[in-house]
Amino acid sequence: MLKPGIYEQLINLAIQEELSAFSEEEKNIVKIDEAEASTVLAQYCSDIIRSNLEQLSDQDTTAKIQVINKIIALLSSEGEDISQLSVGPEGKQLLAVLSATHSENPLLKLGMKSAKDLLRPESPISQSSLFTGSQNEPSLFSELKKEIASADRIDFLVSFIKMSGLNLIRDTLREFTENGESFELSLLPIWEPVMPRLLNSFVTYQIQK
């Protein structure tokens, strides 16, 4: 049931039926902005797809893959052929790739380790994560160190920095830059006078103006 308040809700048939009981003065309805239509509709479908997939058996990944592939097939029939994006029936994920000839970053070169041995953070790298300092979640600095181990470029955008925090990943950052990789740290102008002392010239940094 619709409650009084502000919304940003796409109007589906169920909501449209509820709105029919409201007068024009009681509701504010606008058309979807054409510039935002793809994002709005995709987000709406994403929520519906996730909800429906969760209703399927947790053990029946095959059924979930079939649903996704049907959606991909429908999109292919309506526009660009994206059939190559169909999920394989085995339901597998790629977690790492190493190269026997990778010369730019020795950490990503096949040698003393295999791709299965490559460090990776506990939190998903395909999703945003919020770290609260809880004992039940990994620490931020440990996750950063694991991500740095396989990165080919680092861009930090932070509002402030503390020496105690920097020291936790200093050795990891130094090793990263010694391998010839790129690292950029962006801070607010207030930190400009102390940047050389904090970073000791082992990293490229810029001040956000």
C-alpha cells in the first residue's frame, strides 16, 4: 500500500492500480527522463531478477542460469546480438589469470605460484563494500594489501590521511612502485604542506584543487 511521502518509483501495473484511488492533487507523476531511461529501467529489472532468482532453490544454479540466458536471448532478439554473453551451463567464475610472459608486473607472472595462489581480498571486487571495523569482517588495510598485490595501477581519492594508517600498507606500496607500477594519491589542499614528509617521495601524488 502506498504511504504518504516522496518516491522515485517506476510505476508498474500494480502501483498504477493503487494510484487510481488518488486524486491528481494527491500524486506527482512525471515521465522517465530519456537520458536516464536505460539506468532506471535496468535497475528496476535488476531488482526483479534478483528477487525471483532468490525464490529458486539455492542448490539449483542451473535453473537460475537458464533464466538469465533466456533474458539474454530476448535482448539479442530485440537489438545487438549478445548471445556470446550467455552464461556457460557449468556456472563457473574466473577468479585469476597469470601469464608466463607477463613482464610488466612480476606479481602477475607465472613462476613460483599458480593462478590459484594469487592473493585476493575476502570482500567481492565486483561490488562496493562498507568496512565498519567490526570483528566479524576483514580489516580495510588487509583487504587493500591483497588488492594491491594484483593491481597494475592504484588511484586513491581520500579526504585525509594518517601516518599510522599509511604505515600499515607502506611496505606493500613501496614494493608496488618498485615494480614500476603507477600509484596516484589525491588529497584535499589542506594536506599539501605535509605530503612530502608523509610519503617520503616513494609515490606520485596530487592535490585536489
